[in-house]
Amino acid sequence: MWHMNNRGVFSDPNKVDVNTFYSNLKELVGPGAEMIIEETWEHLQKHFGTKAGGDLIRSSPLERIQKIMEIGEA
Amino acid sequence: MEQQAYLEIKRQRRNLVLGLIAAIVVIDAAVLFTTGSEMETFVSDISRIGTISAAAMVSLIVVGRQKVSGLFGRAYVSLAAALILWVAAESIWGYYELGLGVETPFPSIADAFWLAAYGPLGYHLFTTGKFFGKGVKKSAIIIVSLAAAMFLAFYVQAIIGVSDLEGPEALAGVAISIAYPVLDAILIVPAVLMVTNAGKGQLTSIPWIFVGWILLVIADSLLGITAVTNFTGELFHITMMYNAAYLCFAAGLVWYNRQFIPDEKKLAR
């Protein structure tokens, strides 16, 4: 997160672009970034009861997180 | 700013590599230069206990900071458990040689600790292997698995061929002699795959723990071969290999502690 901060990913804490976050994460940790995003989605499901409904069922964890950040629920 | 951040990672990685090389050179030089002297056993045993204890201590710092939840939390608790079991095993080995002044019997209680460590270590390697191993080709998995199986077949055959199967503890001795290469062969597969698949991320370009495990399996194999061939010469190179392996584990944990666990104070700045 400190590296991301240095790269300006969190320059505006109220408006974090998940795609920018993911591409930076991929540069830092390689293909393992996908697993971190999957873990994050599982964490959101477990601790906040987040569910992927409707057309998000077949979407990737990254897209689901992106949607949640846009509208507050998925 | 992005370029600066990348250069900072490169600088930190270079410092860690240089620090690791310096530590290996200093410790292994002490082992090498005391070979054949009265200090040999002392330096050899103390160096191994010291290097594995250093790795175990850093692992406890990681667990303390990261806590135990989540996939990575569980993976690093497992690694810490394995390293602590190895500290116990190396200490028991040292106690026989330095405390009691006798050669460590085989099998001994130390073997129980060494073998017990394979469980949590295996959990760590296979769990973090999912992280490092994204994109590994199936053909690579098959080739590495076949190579490990072939090595194992020759090795076990050699052990059985030269084993003395008479006496009350003979069977247990042979079983333990075979257990080591079997477990080593199972865990070397993810290690080789992760090392050959590395270099795809700025923070994950060196999979230290997997490199350490490969060195450890080489040391285990050399030790096994000396036992199988009744080799009576110097064994300092095996101790040097174990020290290098343990220090690689420590380096990997230092890197993980610095780069992967968020520091609240740094983030607040």
C-alpha cells in the first residue's frame, strides 16, 4: 500500500480507481494480483455480507469490487 | 514519482541481496576455516542453530504484525511453526554433539521435529505457490513432477540397497531415511515451479522461501548420499548449504515484513 501511495494511486482517498489499483498491483506482485483481488472479494463477502447479484454473477471479482465502489452495492 | 518508487524497490532489493550474500559468506567462511580443527563441531552446530533461529525470529515478527487471519496470515503462521520445529531439531542435534559430546543417534528425537515441520511447511509452500504460480503451464508441472519422481525412485532404491535391515530399530531407521526424500520430492515441485516462474512482479521477482527450500533439499540429498555411501570425509559443505538455505528463509521473511505488511505510521504520512 505504501508503494501504491508513492505511485499516487491514493492521491484522492475518496476516489480510488480500482482498475488503476489493479494494474499497479499487477506491476508490483505479478499475476498473483488476481489472487489478492479474489481474497479481497471473499473478505467483503464474509465481513460485510456483500453479494454479487444480477448480471454480476458471471463477472470477475475485480468487476464486482468496481461495481460496489460505484454504487455501494452489487 | 512512479519511476522513483520503482528505483526505491530496486535499491531495497539490491541491499537485501548484498546483505544476504555477506551473511552467507561470513558464516560459511567460519564453517570452512574451522573444518578439521577442534572448533569444527562447535562452529558447525552453532551456525546452523543461529541461522535457523534468525529465520524463526523474523517469522514471529511477521506473524505478530500480520496476525493469523486470511490466506497469507495462515500461510505465514505455518511457516513460523515449521521454522520453530527446525530450531528444536537443530538444538537437539547440537545438544547431543556439544552438550553430551556424542554423535547424534539415528533415528533421534531431532528427526521427529524435522519430519513434523514438513506439514506446516508444505501448507505454506502450496498456499503461497498459488500466489506465485499464477500462469504456470501444465507441461511445466508435469515435467518437474516427473523429474522429482525419477530422482526419488533412484534415491529410495539406493537407500534400501545399502540399508542394514537387522536389529530392533533398523526398520524405523529405513522408514525415516525414506520419509525425508519422499517429502523433499513432494515439496520441491512447487519450489522449482515458482522459482522458474518468478520475475513477473517488482516485489515478487525473487521467491526467497522457495529458493531456500531448493537449497535445503540439495543439502538433505547430499546428507542422504553420504549416509547411503558410508562417506567418511568432511561434511562442511552440507552445513554451509543448510546455513545458506536458512538465511534465504530469513531474507524472504525480512522482505515480506518490509514490503507486504502495511505500516500504519508510514501510511499516515
